[in-house]
Amino acid sequence: MTRGLQLQALAGLPRNARNAILMEPLWGVFGVVVLYYAPLYMSSVGLSSTQIGLLGSMTLALSFLFQAVAAPITNRVGRKRTTLIGDLISWTMPMFVWAFANSFAAFALAAVLAASGRIVTVSWSLLLIEDVEEWQRARVFGIINLIVTVCGLLTPLVGLVIAQHGVTATMRGFYILGGVGMTVMFLWRNAITDETRSGVAAMAQHRELGLSQSVRHTLGLVAGMRGHPGLMGITAFYLLTVFIEQLSLFQILFLQQTLNFSAQTLSFVPFVAAFVTLLLYGVALPRLSRLPLGRTLMVVRALGLVGAVALLFVPAGNTAAMLAAVGLLGGVTFLTLTYRDAALFSRLPQNGTADLFSAVQTLTLLCAIPAAGLAGALFAASPRSLFVLIAALCAVLLLLAVWLARREERPQATGA
């Protein structure tokens, strides 16, 4: 974006949202690359697809435990301080562990540290969005997701380095560089953000509660979610999208090992996804914003099903077909995350947002724990069968989006 477009996009946003958006590229330039190449890196140092899947499931299981204490910690310590401490533990430390990892045990240690990031998912999301007016929230999530996606434009440059020095050496250097860069970003962002109004109130409210009481309170909210209209439906949608995301972690290995694309060719995947996302941000997002959230999710997930099915029919070595399919999937992911998160927050009450958001995350993680292990086992047995399953789940997700759209329109029809 140009400077003028940046200022226009940030106009009217509260201080925290504005500064978080300005800082996000400093995370994205490192985070996008290391997450994209992580399966390839683990494979290059000798881990099997089964071990990679096991690490994914282990991370989700640990994430569930950390998620259970996310809201109590965020409420007691504060959104701002929790985000700083949590980012240093869940990103800075694992980056340096990953940089020197040579064994399953080392990657398991990094997984433990990274799983604590579930606490930051709650605190950072609230720090970002809690003071933002509801009508602006889709725009904030859209800008954040756009920044992260556009950082994928760097992956072809990393691919050139990989072509010269190999996956292992390149990624070790990038992990070290990322560990330093992210630490600077975390400290800088902390200096220019404030505790939210709800955060100040929550800190005062939870100061007298014991941690175990706060944990029991948060877990109890999972059982009480049915009392909030529309929350269970969007939670089911949220859960299924995360489950599909976990299964899709093997996409880069499928493209390399099954469809015979080189690492350098695969470096253009995030680049194309970023281009499609920019196109959708400029063309589709303004038009979709006029639709109710439920109908928007329905349109987006119809495109997601098309992309998932198209991937199954990509001929081995056909670069154009591959980039078209994964480019569409990348754009759909951007739109799904943007409107899914906006839809979720629109159904959370103003009081107890941290607790209920954490409850949704807790339930999601509990159900998603088997996903990565299942993906690893399926990929080891038959790589294509994993992506048939993903396409089938995309069809289920579309049906769920249709159901959400009809539920959303029902009160309007009754009122008419």
C-alpha cells in the first residue's frame, strides 16, 4: 500500500487497532515464511510424515491446555502485558529452538513453547479489536489478514536462496533472523499500545479470584454457550475451518512429493495467493460487505469447495493449474478468516468477551486435536485421499454456511 492508502485504511480506528496494523508487517515477513516452509524443513532434517503429523496433534493437545487458562491469565494480567510475555515465549524462544533442531525431541520442545501462543491468541485479539466499533471489525480483520497474506510475496525470494543453499541451511538462517526481528517488533508494539477499557475492568474484577476459580469459570462457559443466540452455529463453523486448516498443513508436501513440483516453484504459491487476495480485497470485499455475514460466508465457502476440488485434478508438473487452484484457495482462506472472525465477535456479548472467546477456542482445539495426526497417517498411506477428505469437509462447511445464512435471515423474514 502507498502511504496515502495506509492512512485512509486506518482512518477512524482506535489507537490499539491502528498501531497493531502498522506493526503486523514486521511479524508477517518472518511468520508467513517459517509457517509455510515448516513441513518442508522438518522433512529435510529427517522427520517422517507420521512424525510431522504427531507433532501437529501434540501441539493442538498442548494448545488445549494453554487455552483453558488463556482467559483467566488475560483477565488477571491484562491484554497488553499478556500479549508481550506470551509472544516472547511462544514465538521468540521457539524460533531459536527451530533454528538448531535436528531431532523429533527438539521439535517437540519447540511445539510446547509454540502451543502457549493460544494464550496470546486471546489477549492479542482482544487488544486489537475490543475498542473497535462493531461495524469496523470486519475491516480491521481484513487489513490484518491482507498484510499477512501479502507478506507471502517474499517467498519467491526465499525460494531462490533455497535453490542455492537448500531448505535446511536457508531455513536455519531465517529462523535466527526471525527470532531477532520478531523480538524487536514485540517490544516496539508493546510500547505504543494501551490496555483496553474492558481489559482494565476485567483486571479489577479478576484480581480477587484464584486462578483455579477463573479456570473453572471459563470452562463452565463452554457448557453455557447455548444460551447465546447464534453462538453455537458460528462456533461449529469456526471449529470446522480450523480442522480443515490442520489437515491442509500437508499441502506443500503433497505438491512437492506427489505432484513433483520443486521447492523453487512452490515458493510462488504464497506469491500467487497474495496476488489473488489483493484482487479480492480490492474487488470482492467492498461488494461482500454489503451482504449479511451469513450469506457472505456462504459465497466464500462455495469458492472454497471449487478450489478444493480443483486441487484434486491438478496434473503432476502442471504449474499453471497448480497455481490457479492454490491461488484460489489462498484467497478463500483470507475471506474466510476475515468474515468468520467478524461473525464470531458479533455474537459475543460485550461483558465477558475474553471468557467466551476463550471458551470457543477451547472447544475448537479439543475437537481439532486429532486433525494433524489423522492428516499424517492418511498422507503416509495415500496422499491423495487426504485431499479428498479435505474437499468433502469443504462441502460440509458450505452446507453449514448455508444453514447460518438461513438462520440469520429468519428473524428478518419474521419481522417483515
